[in-house]
Amino acid sequence: MLDGLGELNRMQHEDLGNPETLARIQQYEMAYRMQMSVPEMADLASEPDSTFDRWGEEAKQPGKFQNAALMARRLVERGVRFVQIYHRGWDVHSFAPEVLPAQARDVDRAAWSLIQDLKERGLFDETLVIWGGEFGRTIYSQGRLTPTDYGRDHHPRCFSLWWLAAESRVVLFTERRMSSRTTLSKTRCTFVISRQLFFIFLESITRDLRINIVGWMLVSRVLSRHG
């Protein structure tokens, strides 16, 4: 069927000479290859026992974060340029002493296993791993402060995340002061600049076209090259 569709499009291209017709043929073929590769990618039968000794049995269970992280590694191995996975439940407005340790236990093993797998496969230095959320949390307690029941509110001016690998460096903040209980002012680097830098990363790994960013400033020594 795909061959027949391709032949019809080639005939149309010969008649009309529209270059978009050739692009359409390539899109159909790419979609077919992607669909046919999914069953093999999602089949964990090819993984050795040592994989699950490291990742744990929950890596075999769809819907678990461990399984999602393992699938992310398998996608990266197969050349997928951008992979995003989620872990929910971090909106901790109460019971932080109980909820946060449980959340950390739920993601700790998978995050460590992913990094180790990337290192063993020679993918660590060329893969940018970013751990972040939609916003940060305030530094003060929300609700009545007790030993077992307190939380953190939304922090729309703080976007905490960590990056590792892909020859990245840590940005060090200097010349900063607290203008209120929740806000840092006069920082040399803000999230906006970091976010724009992130888009530059995305451009280099996902697109051949330049992303136009108006008024941005690159923070020196954030990126490095070996040698």
C-alpha cells in the first residue's frame, strides 16, 4: 500500500513538478518507519537481567516512572533527539515531611539508573538531561507549621532545575540580594536567560532552522567543549 501511494505521488510530481510532493512521500515513509519501530522499542524482552537488577522490577510495568525512564533510554539509543517524561505529585501544599520523601524514593532509582545506562553506552556526554518543573516552591511554610503537616506554596519567580551531561557547566550566581522573603533581585542570570539558552540547545538537537530570540544574552562559560 505504501509503495502504491508513493508511486501515485511520483506520477503526480512528474506531471506537476511540485517539490512538496516529494516531501510528502518522505513524510509517509518516515511515519511508516516510526510506527513499525515502536513495537521493537517497547518490547523489553531484549533487555538482560542486569537491567532489572539495576532498575528494579517496576521498570517492567507500564505507567511506572521507572518504566518511562527506561523507555526514554531506549529511545535515545535509537536516535530520538528529544524525549520528555513526567512524574506527578510534587504540588505539596501540605504534609511535606511525609510526601516529599516518598516522591524522592519513587524517582531516585530510575534517575540514577538512567544516568548510569547513558554513561555505559557512551551517550552521557552527548545527551542533555534536564530535571525541572513548572515552577519552584516558596522557602517558607504554607499553613500552620507543625512537625508533620506543613507545605510549600507556588513560587512563580523561581524555576528550579538541574542539568547534567552534554558538556554543560553550572551557572554561579553572584551580586544578589533578597528584595523580599521570596524574591531575588539584581541577579546576573535569570530564568529567562536560562530558558533562552535551553532553546538554543533545542535548536542544535532538533532543528536545522535558526530560532530567533530578541534581546537575549549568553552567560559565559555555561557551555564547554572537551579539548
